[in-house]
Amino acid sequence: MQINLDPLILSALREDMPYGDITTNSIFKTARQGKAQLWAKQDGIIAGLFVFKRVFELLDENIHVEFYCSDGDAVKKGQRIAEIQGDVRAILSGERTALNYLQRMSGIATHTRKIVDLLEGSGIQLLDTRKTTPNNRLFEKYAVKAGGGNNHRSSLSDGIMLKDNHIAAAGGIEQAIALTRTNASFVHKIEVEVENLDMVREALEAKADILMLDNMDMETMKEAVRIIAGRALIECSGNITAENIAFLRELGIDYISSGALTHSSPILDLSLKDLTLE
């Protein structure tokens, strides 16, 4: 995994200091050892500690980071999460990039855990989507996993999903499924996005493997589940909120997918403080 992550982290570091860190480099002309503490400023789920550490390692291969918790752990406001020790120039220059990753990933994990907890005991799996920040999908989808959720497709290469525009381009659900079965490998299941009950019936007739009930109201979803009657796996998506989870729990579905996990989660507030020189 590191071979995929390092270029992305290096790109983020270059974005933050394309010509070096002129503030830090003006104060410290040579290496100077120091250490700092990472603190939680609010309660949440931590995720991305290895990314936080890697940011500093790419700036100083001799840096040492000691963690006092692990990814997926709940942390409390005021809790010390880590101590970082090494060249103070690397600590100062990497601070913002490291925190950006860790705060963003921890925020996603925290949001995910809240929904997972609401689904506990239902048998429904919570899924993310491809609605991720460009070039940050690996980080954001990892954070969903750390929060107890599951990953849907990581890319367009991972699975077949016939959405509204695919269906329109093919001339209908039946035609889209037929073309897919003819041209794609038999090992892939076919998922179809449906928006109304007529589409549900058409997708079932064409023997889709998974039906995504997209942006349906509660009563339409309930009727769709009755029509499907176990003939396909069922995923619900669109406008998934903590408020309607109670209804979805009792609906008899297999999956809930939520783009909000990755596109709308607030960060978890963390701080790198107490820098001292040695």
C-alpha cells in the first residue's frame, strides 16, 4: 500500500511548500532535535496514524513517532495521541500536511462509526461511494473501514454498476444488462440503479444481481423490497440520515450506501503542541 501512498503524500508536501518552508528554514539553518505532542481536542474515532507518521518520515527518515492509541480507537478530548521526536525542521514543515490527513480521516471514521452503531444488530452493511476527494480516495476509503464501515467500489475497474446514464445510453435496463452479460466477465455481479417500481420490475426480469434503490421515498422503498422478495440483493442510497436509519433497519435490505461519509464528514479537531528543543 505504501508504494501507492507515498507519491500522494509527497504531492501534498510539494503543494504546501513548493520552494521550501521559508519560515522554518529562516529560523533553523541546521538540524536541531525536538519533540512535540499530538492531542485530541474533541471526542471521536482516530484514523490515519500511519499516514501522519509517514509525512514526517518522508521529511526525516530518522524521525520517531510513538502512538498511544491505534486506528479505529475512540479518543477523548484532551487525550494525548502521540509524541513525535526528530529534526524540528521536519516537525514544523510537515505539521499541517500531517494534521490535514489525520483530521480528515478521523472525521470520516467518526461519522462512519455513528451510523454503524445505529445499524448494529440489523445485519445491514454500511458502504461508502466514489464521491471522494480527487487523489485522496485511498485515504478516505481506509477511514471508512477504520470507522467500521465497508468499501463499495474503489474504482470503475472494481465492479459493474449500471446507473441512469448507462441505462439511457444502452436504450433501457434490459439492453444494458444484456450488453454487460455479453461483454463483461462472468465473474462480475451486475448492479442496477433503479429509481421507481417499473425499473425494479424490469431489472428483476433481466436478472440483475443487485438492485440499488436510489432516492426513493420510504413507501416506495417498502414496496420495492416486497416486489424483489429475495430475488436480488438490495442496496439503498440517497438521503441516508441518522433520522431515517430506524426505518431502514426494519426494511429487509442488505446494504446502505452513503456518499456523505466521504464528502460531508467534518474533521476531527486535533492539535500538535508543546514543541520543545533538545
